[in-house]
Amino acid sequence: MEKLEYIVPCHFGLEAVLKREITDLGLEIICVEDGRVTFAGDRQALCRANIFLRSAQRVLIKIGSFHAESFEELFQKTKALPWEAYIPKDGKFWVAKAASVKSKLFSPSDIQSVMKKAMVERMKGVYHIDWFSESGADYPVRVFIKKDEVTVGLDTSGESLHKRGYRKLTAKAPIAENLAAALLMLTPWRGDRILVDPFCGSGTIPIEAAMMAAHIAPGKSRSFTAQDWTHVFPAALWEKAREEAVSLEMPDAETQIQGYDIDDEMVAIARTNARLAGVEHLIHFQQRDVAQLSHAKKYGFILTNPPYGERLSEKEGLQTLYRTLGERYRTLDSWSMYVITSYEQAETAIGRKADKNRKLYNGMIKTYFYQYMGPKPTGSKK
């Protein structure tokens, strides 16, 4: 069966997590670069990737790559790509995003304009028409240029894959669903072990954890742009992928997942989002101040996204908040703690240097993922 190349962008710093996910789906990795992973697969692989990948941002079909240092080169080489293999004559096509790093072509708007003209010229010759109604399905194009090397992809996802469909209500500064899932995958936590988020906000970390524990595919309940490309990806391929997702679910999984927040309104929002995700029965949400954080059992995990102090009004109490978190953590015998934050004084306030520290980006905010490792449970296997 014909194999295509697919490009999957992700948060910078999480490429290894995404690579492992793609490999676990049985797909062939081609290369791993900053902020994206490329793999090979058939058309079914595209549907499975969109539905199953937790840490991905979107899935693109790689249309081609080439070197370009001038707009004339960009035009001619874009025109040479086989756009008609995917876009029908009534398709609505445009360059949705252009990103350029250390390249001679650096103006996103000019790159988008030139490439659109080139696509039109290519398809004029193929379809023998001078005007395109663009009344059909959407075909958004994304282009990355790095050191004059151009990579062109057709976006099959549409809305970013972090939008699972369950988060109708959010906190002031929510963590993206795909980032929350990736953080969980960076820890030794597994679905049957204790997990507590003492700053749960709208519930994203506990909900993603519960979905992982119950093997609920993140994209099972949402739609994708490429579902309308039935001439390329027949509906049967999507149905097969969704059937696979349903067959793997464990809705009655035993979990010990807890989410706390000082704001009772946030707790109510978190419960609503968990219900929409189908995992309300797998999470215990409660209004509780971080100063009340305690647990009778050993070998649990704290994974949390505390306030960063991005707003001036929040900065004043930040040190006290992190100090309290550190104090409560020290009372939890044998626990591990994982904290993502942009607060530069986090380790000082917590009162202990992290065992590991990974730089990540939460949207446009540079953050650090502080990892405090507890001991493994007695008799545990690696």
C-alpha cells in the first residue's frame, strides 16, 4: 500500500515523547527535529495519528521540501508540487501559516501570497480553468522555512489536536491538553497509581490522566479537516480508527486521581469538564487549599501547574504559595513531585533543588518542568 510522509508538530522539548507515541502506534519514524516529528505510513495511519496521539499539535501530509532563497525560487518550486493529488478543483486552499527561521525569505505574509499564487498557477494547468470557486472542503497549507530549506505540509487536523472537545470552561491560565498529557508521559506514573494535582484549575491534568488510565483516545469525539477529503481518505478509514479506539477503552479502570483547587467555582468547572470527557467517575475533585495537602498512602505523585505570577496581582503571594507547596510535599513520605512553572524562584521557595529540570514552552511562555523523584515502591519492577 502507498506510503505517505506525515509531519507532526509538538511543543518544543517534547519531541522524544511524541516519537515514542508514534512508535507505539507501530509507525515508522523518518526524522525528529526541533518541534516536530516526521513519520511514514499509509492513509489509515493518518486517521489513527489524529485520533490517538496525545502530545501532538496537528498532523500534516508532507507535500514536499526544497531549497529557496528568492521568491522566484519559492514560486517555481511550489508550483512544481503535486497539489492536484489532494486538492480538487472546488477546494478552498490557502497558506494558513508560514514560519521562517534564519532564512533569506522571512516575511510570512509575502511567503503566503507567493505560494498561493503558485498553487493557483499549478492547478490552472491541471484543471484547465482560470478561476476557482473555492466552494468545497478546506485545504489549509502550512510551511516551515529553516536556513532556506522549505517544508510544505497540508493540515489534516484543522483545529489544534489539543482541543479534545471536553474543555468547554477554562481557568484563567489553563495548561494545554496535549502539554498536560506529555508531562504525564514524562513521569513514571501509571493509571493505577496515586496522582494529585493541588492546583487543578479547570481539571486538565486530572482529566488527561483519567483518559490515559481508561485508554480513551484523545481525538475520539472530535472532527478533523481531512474527514471532508473523502476522495483521499474515505469515511471507512476514519470509522475503522474510531472502532479501534472504542475497542481499547477501559471505562471501569481503577484509579486514584485527585484534583484540588482553592476556588470552589473552579472545582465545579473541573467536574463539568470531566463529565464531558466521560471520566468524572474516575477523578475525585475537592475544594482544598494547598496548605491542606496531605495523603495517608505512600508512593504517590504530585503533578501540577501552579500560578506563574504572570499578572502583577498574583506576584505578591507567589513565594508563600510555592513555599507552602514545598512544605506539604516534605510531609508526603516517598512521594514524587512534578511542577511546571515559569516562576524563576520556584526551587528556592520549594526549599529543594529539583532532581531534574527540563525547559518547555507553555504556549509562548518559557517554563521549567521541575522533577522531584521519590523512591520506587518496594518490590516494583522497572
